[in-house]
Amino acid sequence: MRHQPHLELADCRSIAAASHLAADQHQARVSIAVVDAGGHLLLLERRDGSSPASAEAAIAKARMAALNGKPTAALEASINGERPALLQLAGLFGQPAAAMAGGLPLLQEDSCLGAIGVSGMTPEIDSSIATAGVKGLGS
């Protein structure tokens, strides 16, 4: 039997706080979502000035990263390159999931605890903010 750690609300708040610091540096109007390993929403924060659509996109990016255990930018690159069939993944999950840059899995040892999704700015800025959030896990 394997015991798997789970994200707690305090973890989600640490991830979000680190993301907000990075977003402040970019003056970014983004939404930040944290989901568990099953892609279920644990925390959503929509920063002032961010669009309503960014909230849905952040959740969908986080869900895709959690269910695949991979960064969504890598999935997006595969779809745009040699694996367009990966577009079908979103339809298999039964809930919105997006293979767009800005979603990163939250990994601990060999386990995916969940993921963070950031949306509202460019792919580079969304990814940078998500990376800061990943670094906030455990702080």
C-alpha cells in the first residue's frame, strides 16, 4: 500500500501568496487556481482587473497539469508540433481542461499532489507566475 500526501488549505495559500508576489512584479491581472491531484478546485483567486474568462482558463490549465502530471506548455508544444491527437485529452476528462501554457503540476517525490494554473497575461508571464507558485509549496 502506498501513502500519498495531499494538499491542505495552508499549502494552497502559500502557493497563491508566492504567485501574487510574482504577479505584482509583472503588474499582472491574472487568475490563480490550485487543484488537487484529481483536478478538483481547492483555491481560486481572481486578481483585480483580471477578466472573468481568466478564472475559467486558470482552472482548466491547472486541471490539465494535475491529471497529466506535466506542464501544460509541454502539452501545448506537442499539440502544435508532432502530437495534435493530444487535443482529445480535454474531451476525455469530462470537465474543462486546457493544454495552454500556465499550468504546472505540484510534485513531491514521485507523486503529483495537484497543480497550479495561471491565466490572464502572455504564456510567458502566466508560466513565470505559476513557477513562483510551485516554489511557494512548502514555504
